[in-house]
Amino acid sequence: DIVMTQSPDFLAVSLGERATINCRSTHNLLYSSNNKNYLAWYQQKPGQPPKLLIYWASTRESGVPDRFSGSGSGTDFTLTISSLQAEDVAVYYCQQYYRSPFTFGPGTKVDVK
Amino acid sequence: QVHLVESGGGVVQPGRSLRLSCAASGVTFRSNAMHWVRQAPGKGLEWVTLISFDGTTKKYLDSVKGRFTISRDNSKNTLFLQMDSLRAEDTAVYYCARGGDTSDAFDTWGRGTLVTVSS
């Protein structure tokens, strides 16, 4: 199985400051036939289901604010919140959808400092 | 906009069965793969099972193989999860999620239904 890891586990950032979350895969998620990375990012607020933020490692889902961006390729990926807002307090998960089982990272909790 | 609503959760004894449903509304879901994802209390997300748009392909997490069965009825826009031989470690909120139109990422999620396996 592909194992996903994230760092840090917890991140406290001042409002308006940048938040950066890292995700690493034990398998190359770049599919050579279409040059796409099968990596997604989700946001989960307390008491709510996850919400898709980013797919193909860097494509923002419709309606997601442009302060959220994804980068990386292969086995190393990053989610950046360029200017943290109060409503961004949540747990963030990366996920590989390269092959089943479609594993998630353990999550990174983001809070306001 | 697609809405997914799960139902069928509850408290069940170990070894017993439960059947979850996920009703889609807003747009038909017959063109999309569908998934079940679970989240144990206070824990992270764990993918459980996938069914292709036409029901011909199914994949399972190893720990549920032989115990859980995913199915769908495209005429009724409904996804199912039959869970047999339930164990305490199956206790979780179960979400249904839709595979996206433009990627296979999970673009729509239900609010989940809680399954508690306890004697």
C-alpha cells in the first residue's frame, strides 16, 4: 500500500500569515501517460465532512479561495495557505488516488496563533 | 449541485450486520465512481471501498474484504454498503463520496452516518 505522511502534525499561524503543510508519499504519484500527479488535498472543519480543495496536486477546486495553493510532484507535495483567515482553522489531509487503497495522510491541524 | 445523504447507521453488536445507504440528489451520479470513507472517533480518514460508475469494478480495504459489500442502483441514484461480521474497530462515521468529473479525487461528500459496534 502507498503510505502518506504529513508534517507538521500541528501548525499555529497568526492571522494573515502563511501556513505550509508538507505531504510525502512512499510511491511516485506522477502518472507518466498523462503527466498528472494523483494527489488531492482536503479540508475538514469540526463536525463537518471533508471538502476537496486541490486535485492533480495543484488544481484548485471550483469555489476554493485563491489563497490555497498546491505544489510538488512525484513523492513530495505542499499545501500553502498564503494568508491565514479565521475560517481556515481545520484539519488538512492529503490523499493519493493513484491506486487503491486510496490512502490519506494522518492530517495536519491548523489553528490561529 | 450534488447532494449526498447517508443513512442506516446505528448501534450494533459485534458479529451482526448493518446496511448503509447513500442517496444522491441534484444531479444523477451514474457517471461517477463512488466511495465509502470512514473516520473513527477522533481519528483520521480511512478509505474503505470503491465502486465504478457501472458497478463492474469494486475494490476494498484489506481489513473489510469478505465482510463488506458495496453496490449501487443507478436507477435510484443510491449507493449501498452492506457490512457483515462487524467488529469494534469498524466503529466510525461512514461517509459516501463521489469520484470527480475531471479527476478521481473525491469532489462531493455526504455528512456521514455513525456506526457503533458495541456489546
